[in-house]
Amino acid sequence: MEHCSDTVGPKGRNIMHRRSSSKISQIILVSIFLSSVYSPIFSAQDESDNVSEVKEVSFDIISIIPHDSNAFTQGLEIYDGKFYESTGLYGESSVRIVNMSTGEVELQWNLSEEHFGEGLTIHCDQENKPNFNATKSTCEIYQLTWKEQIGFIYNLSTLEPLENFTYAGDGWGLCSSQSSNMAGSNQGFWFSDGSTSLQYYDTSNFSNSSQILEIIAFGNPMDRWNELECLDGPYVLANRWYDDSLYHINTNSGKVCQKVDFSELRTEFELESSGVLNGIAVSPRNEKIILENLSQTYWITGKNWSNYYEVSIDFEDLDGNCQVILEVNSQNQSFFDSKIGYFSLLFLLLLVFVLTLKKRQTQKPPRLGNDEE
């Protein structure tokens, strides 16, 4: 007598089991393949989203000294232990040298009433940079004006006007760049005119910019760039008109990856009559900072502010695409972090569970005795 079973097929064998196992194996392989293909796509999408973000960097106040609250500050520099400051407004514009310990104005040159003073920088030849003990005879002060399309060059020690230069459009901010990343020259100026772009000028000619760089922040072009401070490497620190933040710009790409918000500092320490932040100067890197690996410090002030503030800021060294941030994120990104990978894993576990359950349901019960065949 033949042994019968309630399962399909002779002797209780499931004729579909082998085919099902094959199909399930194919589905598992397809799931793994989809995970490997689509996970990088989602990872790349997440990375592109991070590029449009601007990381907010914290700061610490190191010291505070008084600032002339009547000064409508437009530009700020540090050289040889002194502040060099440009002030604006018609009939009140000036360039001045200020004591960094007391805040007292030591020397001042007033512009004519028809000139509105704007950004200022100190420019030295390549062999003698401000941070490397340049002699005063090799460095000069450059100052912009707002609507007049004329700039002034002054003697660094006496503030005596030496010569003029002209440019097209408004003059807002100016900084001297002596970095090797600039095309055509490693010694020139970054210039802002209130638009969404910065312009780069060779030292010998302000009539034609050799580079126009559109500035991108939060994924979009951003305008009203004002006071500028050129940093080491391909970086410019800038503020914006009507904004109490500093923005860290990579001049290789024009992207802003970091910012520092000083609105709380202004609220806590400044008067109601104080205007917006306008004035950035990087402290020279001395031997102590280098040897002890201390944070770089900067001096900031603003239009009619009552103080100068020395602040410590730890900007990250990011490339033109904020790659340091993205590399950290990509290292932490695993197969299970991606959306496709996550759901494929769940699907894979579900298939294994179903396969195991189906196998148990189709197994023949164990023999309890000798069956007659």
C-alpha cells in the first residue's frame, strides 16, 4: 500500500518547492543588487543637500576695548600693533590709525565732503607681507569710496595721500590677497560692490577684473557683500549689509560653508544706537599661536559700535565643495543608512522568514512506525 500524504506530489514531496526556492534566491540577489546600486544614489543626494548647508561656527570673546561710537566703520585692518580703520558718510569719512590697547585715535586723515569712505586694506609687495614683519616703506593703505568710483592710496605711517586709482561701479569692501591660488597673479585684491559677486583685480590695474566670482550660500546666490578680510589660502571672510554675521567664503568655488553669528554679542554689549557689524581684521599669527596650536583670533566692530571685540573662531579647513564635511558623513554612511538598503534588508529578512515557515509547513511528519509500501 502506498503511503499517502496531504501534501502535493508523490510521497509527500512538494514539486513546487525547488522552483520556489530558486525564485526566492533570485529575488534575494535582485534585492542585494538594488541595494548596492541605489544606495550610492541616495548617499550622493544626501551629500548634495549638505553642500547647500552653511555650518554655524561658535566663537569666544577674548578681549574688549573701546571704539569711537561716532565712527561709521567701513573697513578694519591690523598692522604693526595698530588698527587701521576707514569710516564713511559724506562729510564724516576718514582713514585713521587707532591704538589697540586704549581705542584712542592716534592719527586721522579726513576725506573731502564729496567722498563717502568705504572698505580699506593694507597691501604689501610679495616679499613683505603684513604678517611677516614687512617694512613700512613696502606697504601702503588702499581705501575705496562708495559712489565716486575713485580710491585713495596712503602712506602707512603718516596717512599722507600718495595717489588715486579708479574702478567701475560701487565700492564696498576690499582686501589684499597674496595667495598663490589666483589665476594670473598671486598678489592682488578682492573687491565687493554689493552684488552677488566678488571681483579679483591685479595689483597694477583696477580697470578690468581678472576674475568674477559668484558667491553661493544656502544653495543660492547671495548679495550685499560688504567688508572683506583675505585669509591664508583660498578664503575670504566677509560680512553683509544689514547682517551681523561673518561668512567664510572659499574663493576656489565661491561657496560659503561656514558662518559666525554675532547678533547676540551686539544685543548684549552694544547700544541701541549701534549699527550693524562692519569691520573685520585677522590678528597676525605670532610664534605663540603657531607653537601652542592656539585658535586664530579676529577683531570685529561695527557702524557706531562702542567697542572692538577680539574673538576666537575655529573655522574648519574645507575645500571648495565643503568636502571635509562630506567625507566625514560618507565614512559614517553605511549600507544600512540608505533608504533603499534599509528596506531591502527588511525585505530580505521577510523572505528568509517566509521561506523557513513554508519549509516547515511542507515537511513530512516523522515516521512513528514501519509503513507498508
